[in-house]
Amino acid sequence: MWSYEGKTAANKYNPHLCVLLEDKANRELLNGFIGHLEVNDRAIKKLEISGGWKDVISDFKKHQVSEMRRYPKRYTLMLLDLDLDRENRQIQIAEAVPEFLKDRVFALSSWKDPESLQKALGWKRERIGEVIAEECVRGEQGSSIWQHDLLRHNLREVKRLKKLEFLFLHQSHSGFRSRE
């Protein structure tokens, strides 16, 4: 298994997704996702680890808001942990996003943390990211990994993310690859 280390490149003038990461565990999930052959890795810019969920929000406000204003094809994903504090964290995340960016900012998380998800599934974190990508490529629904107790709260965000057709190669009209 190979992984991306450091920043990855994306053309800021084309549709792209910048990913703010809370910690190394979240980076490993993203590495697995980006490593899938059907993921358009050139459209994903992995940013440096922020160091905590509050730092993710701070980095978003300090850097991404102005960059998203400058580059209208930029989207941002905050990949963080809820640490069993879903309601409070989701409120703080929502309050950090200016109204004019709400349709271009996403937040995904484990109910607790990626380590708990890894333990519950019995997979390495990179493998979890690969499975998430595979389900996106195949358009899996119902029995998907997102139905797991530690991820179910993300279903609304996942539905919104599915509209970002540029993230996957060989997409169908829905943004995911058709079963050809």
C-alpha cells in the first residue's frame, strides 16, 4: 500500500477539493480514499494536519474562506473527529462557515475517532478509505459503510458530496461511475 505524504496538487482554476485534516489518523483514511484508481487525485488537495478539531476550524477561517472567495471552483472538506460530541461540534463547524460558502464546504467525521472505527471494522485506516472510495465509485447505497454506527451521522454530507462529479473518473450523471 502506497500513500500520499505532504500536500498533493490540484489546479486551483478547475473544480477541486481541499481537505483539512485533524490528525494523522484522518490523513490515513484520506490516503486510502485518494489511492483508489477511480478517484481523481488531481482534483484533491490534501492540506497539512491541523492538530485538533478546533485547529481545523481555525485553519478553515484563517486560510480557506479567503481562498474560496478567490477561487470559485474550490470546495473544502473538513475531516475530523467528533469525540462523542456530535451536536456541539456540528454547531461550531456550521457557525464557522459563512453563508455564501455553505454549499461548497463539507465536514465528515467518525462519531468518536478513526481509531475506534478501525477497531470496530477490523481494518487498517487506509483500507477504510479504499472501501469508502469503492462504494462511491460503485454507487453503493443501503448496505454501505456509511450505515455503520460510527459513520451514519454523515449520510446528509455524503449525499451533498456525491454532487461533486469531478472527484471520480468515469462518472455517471449522478457523479458516480455507472455499472457498465
